[in-house]
Amino acid sequence: MNIGVLALQGAFIEHEAVLRALGATVTQVRLAADLEPLDGLVIPGGESTTIGKLATNFGLMQPLRDFAQTRPTWGTCAGMIFLAKDIGIDRQPILSVMDITVNRNAFGRQIDSFEVDLPIKGLGALPFHAVFIRAPLATAAGPEVDVLARLETQQIVAARQGHLLATAFHPELTPDTRMHEYFLRLAR
Amino acid sequence: MTSNGNHADGAQTGSEKVKRGLAQMLKGGVIMDVVTPEHARIAEDAGACAVMALERVPADIRAQGGVARMSDPDMIEQIMQAVTIPVMAKCRIGHFVEAQILQALGIDYIDESEVLTPADEEHHINKHQFAVPFVCGCRNLGEALRRIGEGAAMIRTKGEAGTGDVVEAVRHARAVLGEIRRLKAMDEDELFTYAKNIQAPYALVKETAELGRLPVVNFAAGGVATPADAALMMQLGMDGVFVGSGIFKSGDPAKRAKAIVEAVTYYQNPEILLNVSRNLGEAMVGINVSAMAEGDKIATRGW
């Protein structure tokens, strides 16, 4: 299985390491041509404004949108913002492929970043240790969207819509590989 | 602090994981020095992954002399309000009260920086005491691991800030990365002696040997002025780049800032590096480090 990791900016090496350890072939994606052979794509955490500008300047927006419309794509943190239909900011480029409304930096500044044990639908009984860094939240999800996890405050932090997956936290920063395994099952 | 109460029960803030984690999200990016909200917006529009808010860029601190201190919190706050990307600010080496003030302001990262005049000639800040993460400069592996031992969640080379001469950043990057390569070949007996010789905590020396890299993110800083300089630091093995005076002391800051961001992403692609290097206008004039008096160098600050 050949999985791409969007490598414009951010924590792409961490995703790459987990996916390789699970047996996937991993390609770093920086240009549209890199998308061709892929079975799935991970859009990592990083600064969503930086990733959006680089994707625009190097002609990646439409190829990424086309890819995400048909092939398995997972966005973590900045990647979740990138997948969303609506982020309430017109000037920031996003793919608008997933029926979720996302609020950037929803918890405040870095001092409000946190880690917490989170029950996630589809990962079994054991909670997942989730790391949130200047994280976004989904404030609304359409009827096609399956909400996988909510905080105790009921806000949505993991969701799936068919072949699309979004998490507000960073499974690539903890040793638990269940979230990556979940995505590889989608891409199979 | 500016918590908005969205946290669930049992959530833990200010942990080592989240402090080091933000630096991981900055990797492959460019952090730019800015002195006004307008600069900050230019940096964000160019694709900076964070900005460093300060009253004077290092080239001006150098030119004007005097004691360089933490910037006015009001000025830093205006920059925090101008952009959505993380905002960093500098405090003096050892000046833990300046750090407390920056934390109370809600800054995203503190740079305990040799660019400002040191407040303590023996002790750095005990950074474990803070919920906000710190980045610190280093010239070699021992200095990097001492800072991490004190709680730094991110490391950068010192370089020679405000000169536009990349030679010192290269020296410091090669020193750290070369020492790590040698470390990987050592047996356990040698690691004990090596830790003693470089005055670094043994546990961190061992962890670095096992990981084959620093346990935290490691950026280049000090003297980066062109896209080629930035790509050079990336090819040497750094995780990202700080640009201080190099952007806003140049002829066309917006264009140069964008070019440096693109050079850091496509650092292995000479065709793209060629294109982004064209017609950038005048680079900062700069100072040749080899012609500087020893007393004028700031990289030697820090212990």
C-alpha cells in the first residue's frame, strides 16, 4: 500500500515513521505529480496558513481536491482545517471536501494546548491518549458525517465521512498506532 | 492566562509533550523576526509558520548598542492580535521575571536569547517551571543538552545574529550534527566520559545517541539572509529556519520572505531554488563575521 504524506510544512516525518512501521510504503508529497501512484494521503499538522499558501503557489490545490474527492484522505489538526467545508475565514485556502465546520485555534493559545484520554468510536474499549496543540474543533457536521469522538464538552474532535477522516489531535505524537491502523483499513 | 474553559476534565496543559509538540508542528517552516503588526501580516502572508515579536531586529540592536531587554508587552500584544500563527518573544538569558511576564501575556513560545543583554552570567532560566515552551540557542551538543536539561522544548543554532553572514550558523549546525554522528558510534562506557567532557546530563546524552538526533526540534538561526542560505541549513539537517534581520532589512521584504519559505519546503529541488532566488532585490548589507572584533560577537553569551 502506497500512502502519501503532504510534506509542505509541519510534522510529516512523524506520520511517515508510524505508517512505515505499520508496513506501508510512504511518499512525501510536494508536487502534484507525487499524488499519482497513491492509495491514500495524510495531511499532517503544521501551520494551516503556511500549508495553504504553499499548496496554492505550487498548483496543488485542485489536484489535492480531486484526490480527496475519490481517494482516502486523513487530515490531522491543520489537515482537518484543510479538509473542512467551512472555517469561517474566506481568505485562507482550503479544500472544502468534508462536510464539517471547523474553528481554528479553538482552545486559545499554546498555554491552552493539552493532552487527554479520549474514547474513540471504532478503536475498541481502551481510550486513546490524544494530544491537542493549538487545536481546531468541528462545531458542526453534516448528515453524511460519522462523529468518532467528542470531548466531554461535546465538541467534535474526530470524524469520518466515507473515505475521509479528520482528527483535531495528533496521533503521530504518541506510540499508540490504532488511529493510523484505522486509516490504513480505509485505504485498503 | 487566557484559557477559555473549553478543556475537558482530566486534561493536562503545559506538559513536556505539548511544549515539544508545538515545535514539531513548526518544522519545515520559517520563523520571522517582526517589529510591527504590519511586518507580522507581511510575514504571515508570505507563509511564515510563526513570528518573533521584538522592538528591534538584531542588526539594529547591534548598531544602536546599549542594554537590550524584553520588548514592551503592549507592542507584543498588538502583534499577537494581528496574526493567527504562533507568536514568540525574547527574554534575556537568566531573566525569569521577563519570562513570567511573557507567559502572563499568553505568548506561544519564549526565546531565552543571547541577542538581548544577559541578565545572569552563570544561570539560565529553569524552564521546567513554566507552562509556556522555550527555545534556546546553542553552539555545540553540550550547550544544546544543557538547555534541554533546563527544560528547553526547542533548540536553535546561535549563529551570529544581525550580521547576514551564515558562517556561524553553519559552524554551530555542523558541530551539533557532527557530534551526534560520533555519539552514535560510541559504546556505553564512552558515553559516560563523553557526557562529562561536554558537560551535559548523561540521560540526555544517552537518549540522543539512541534517537540519532536531539530529543527536541532543532532550527537554524543567525545570519540567514537568502533562500540559498535557508536551503543550505535544511540540507545540513536542520528542522527549519529562523530569519531575523535578513527579511525586513532587505530591499523587498514580502518577496524575500515568500522565497525563503519556498526554499525551506523545496530545499532538495535545485530548479525551484533557482526560480525563487531570482530578482529578490537587495539582500541586507551584512557584516563579515571573520572581520569582527571578538567583543562584538554575541554567540559567546550563554553558559
